[in-house]
Amino acid sequence: MNYLSVENISKSFGDRTLFEGLSFGINKDQKIAFVAKNGSGKTSILRMLTGEDQPDSGQIITRKDIKVAFLSQEPNLQGELTIEESIFASDNPILKVIERYEKAVENPENEEAFQKAFDQMDLYNAWDFETQYKQILSKLKMDDLKLKVKNLSGGQKKRLALAIILISRPDLLILDEPTNHLDLEMIEWLENYFAKENITLFMVTHDRYFLERVCNEIVELDNGKIYQYKGNYSYYLNKKEERIQSEQASIDKAKNLFVKELDWMRRQPKARTTKSKSRIDDFYVIKEKAQSRRKEHVVELEINMERMGSKVIELHHLAKKFDQKAILNDFSYNFNKGERIGIIGKNGTGKSTFLNILTQTIAPDSGRVVVGETIKIGYYTQSGINPKPGQKVIDIIKEYGEFIPLTKGRMISAGNLLERFLFDSKKQHDYVEKLSGGELKRLYLCTVLIQNPNFLILDEPTNDLDIVTLNVLENFLLDYPGCLLVVSHDRYFMDKIVDHMFVFRGAGEVEDFPGNYSDYRSYEDSIAPEKNEAPKEKNNWKEKQKKAGLSFNEQKEFSKLEREIKDLEAKKAGIETQFSNGSIKENDIQAQSEALQKIITQLEINEERWFELSAKIED
């Protein structure tokens, strides 16, 4: 059953065309992810699907008898209503029945009203619905239903809007970055909820595990065209690569034919026959195909990292409380060169406070932070850029200088640097307030990196970034030689980047876990009590590792080696493929051969050490 059809829509802003001639459909029970680069019109399309905006041409047809709900990045809620009033403001008749029942429970002395409400619950079979509705509120931490919306944080408002939509049970649910502002526990619950529920979804999300486990179809907007993939994220990646290779082969074939046809055109007399006119028409079609190319602009991240001395950052017996809520309790840690640490924990456990203490933005109640003399911190915060009124994109970068130093003593102009971050010359003179959320984050990332930090702190860096930019950022961070500290709810990102993690468990407890996020989840799942069993005593992972024969530092090294070996094998395969298909330019052969040899040498060293540690585990 078709729920919604998009037919030949287009949209422009001034002289800038976002897209034109787009068509696709949404059918019952499909769970579709919409993928596109930042600034290509994702949010505009979502607004059109929900009727908040209109295309310049074409039409969007929605089935009359279906209920559509939209979760935007900035929920539209009434500030004076309480959480409970906001939920019951829905036009769902079962919710009205539950609302009357809840009020009757609060006033049990009115037996007649209570009995009537009780009978209505039976009549509408609302008991199961009430159970599910309360479970949703519990999982999204909507505990105090009397709180007014105007007093909620941005994250709480997002969770409330999500709760309202899930409880209202729409036929078609349209979501714009649903995992933003959710902690990891909530994200995993939402992922499982969507995966098992018979619900039709159309969503924009950068969370690749979410895409992998929830979606059964990917719709991609790429270079102004729509491509549809009947599968999850892994399937999409494979098929997209096949499509790009096929397109390139078709272009190469057209180029060869174009040379032949061009020679024929030049030799033709002025007088044309009907047959030659047909061939001339074909020539211009071939010419257009031969001269087409993918607009494969990729963010280029490059910095001139400051030299790092032997002392990095030392944390001595840190303690911090807000009122009676403990954030840190006698926490000590010495950072080493090249460490890559992830930070996870439920919202409100003190992750951002810890970063502010580390960067000496706020002071601890006791203890001290000692920063090495050579350490230069780059801090990417959730607050982002605070531009001055009327400030343009180029002005933001020029605050750091007309020319920016790069590696090996090179310099680059502010304008050329912005082009590396995908801001063309026209975009550079746009006002900052006109940028999309993802473009703002990309500009902010640029301002942090051009200060050449050797200790990089990233607080939720993946929010609003498109998947292409995320992949570039991940590859940059894998090669980044300085210290890295990352707070993120993006599990895919954490798995790829970090070697060990600080787990903020609340009440001032911070645990240092030797592994990435998936390692941590596997460990947590392995110690979770089985149903109908008495809870098992939670073993300390350190004791577990002692039994395995590895020290804490060896366990960190072992996890790091596994990731490095995987990355080196991928790089090795990539260069070998280029040699085998002859795609390396002649003047690059020597450099690529040397690079390949370095990779092979490092791979052998890493594998030898990995086998040494593996033997200790087996012992």
C-alpha cells in the first residue's frame, strides 16, 4: 500500500538549485533512511513531506486516510503545558480514555467517575496501550510529568517530542536525526523498538548502526539524483560502490567513442544527409556523457600539530559536586602520548563537566589539573560557533589570520582552507546564520583544527554531520598523532576511533574500560543477570583480565593492535588494487611503492606483537 508519492519535485533558494525532478515513494511497512550530504536539501525535503513547505514544482501526494507525524530537530512544543498535558494534547481517542482514567485514579472518592473511566478502559482495550505508553515514558526518562515544557532542557524537549510521537502511533513517522540528544541506553532502546514494531519510517540519521539495524531501504540524494537501495546500510555501501564503478566505466566508454565521433564530425562536409543528422544528434549525447563527472568533493583535513613533550596532562585526586550530586570522586589519571579515549555515560553523569575541568574552564572542588608545557588543547564543544551579527563565513577563519600554517612549513590562504572544508568561493561570503546545521559543524571543526592542537577534545562531534564527512573525519582521526578524547553517542564512530573508555556510571564513579564501545557492550551483556535468576555479583573487569593473563596496559595495547592491523590491511589492499588495475599515475608509482612497503613492515611488527599477547591470553 502506497502511503506517500513524491513526483518530480524541485526546490531553489535564489539562484541556487538544491534539486530538481526528484521522485520516490513510501509504502506501508518500509523503514527508509534518507541519505545525502549536508546542504543538499535533506531537511527541506522532510518539511515538504509533512506539508510545512512546498516544492517549487512537482507534487507530493499523501494517502488521505493515513496519519503522519514528524519529529524535527527543533520540536514545536507549547511552553506553558506540562509534560503530561503535552502528551494528552494528542487527538488519539485511546489517549483521551487513559487521561480520564488517570484523573479518576487521582480522585478515587468519586466512585461513579472511577467506574465509568474503568469501563471505558475495557471498552477501548486500553490497558495494553497504557502499559506501552508508560514504558515509553520510562525509557525516555520522562519521570516528572508535572514539569512545564518551558523549564525543560533541549535534550528533554527532544525526548518529549519523541515520546508524544511514539505514543500517538502514526501510520507514517518522519524523523530528522532522532538519536540526537539521546544517551546510548535510549538510542539502543529506540533502535530495538523500531526494529521490532510494525511501523512505517522515513528518516534522516547519521547513526550508522541505527541505519544498519533498523532500515530495510536506503534512499540517497547524490549529485541531484535519487538512488534507491533495497537493503540496510551494509548493502547500500556495497551497491553504491558498484554503481559508481559502473558509472565511471560508462563515462570512460563514452570518452573513447567521443574521440572517434569527433574525428568524424570534423571530416564531414557542410551539406548533411538525414542519416548524418541523426548521427550528429547522437554525437552531442555522447559528448555530454563523456564530459560528465561526479562532483566528488571531499573534505580535506590537514593540520600542523604542535610538538608534544613527555608530560601531557595529569589529573590528581579530582572531586566535584553540584549541590549533593557527585560528578567526580577522587579521580586520578595521567594521559600518555597518542592515547585515544572515549567517554560514555548517561545524560547528567558529568561528562561535559569533566571536560570543562580538564580544560580548566571550571575548577574542581578539590584536586588539581597539571597541563604539560607543550600541550595545546583543541576543544570542540556542543555549543559550537558564536558568530557576531552579520559575520560571514570567511570572516570566521580570518580571525585566525589571512594565511594558516600547514605541515612542512607550508601556508594556505583562509579562502583556500575553506574550500578544503567544502565551502566554495560563493559560500564563503554567505552570512554564518544562513548555514545548515551540518555546515555550521563543519565550519566549527575547521576553526578547532587550524589552531594545530596536539590534545584534541571532541564533545559530540558527529551530531548533524553527513555520513561522507563523518568518514573523512574518522580517517583523519585514525592518523592523528596527538591525544584524543571523545564524548559521543555515535557507537560506530567510537568503535572505529577509541582504544579505551572512561565510563561515567554516576555518583562520581568513573571506570576505565580497556576496549571500544562494542567491547564494552559485550562485557556488560555477559554479566547481565539472566531472567528468573538471582542477580549475579558484578565481576570487576580488571579481575577478569588478570585471569586472562593480560595486564591493564597490555589489554589496551591488544585492543589497539587489532584495530591498527585491520586499518593497515585495508590500506595495503587499497594500494595493491590500484597497482593491479593500473590506476596509479606513472610519477606516483615510486611514492606509492614506498608507502606500501612501510605499511607491510608496520603490519608485520603489529602482527608479531599481537601473537605475543595472544599467547599470554591462551596461557
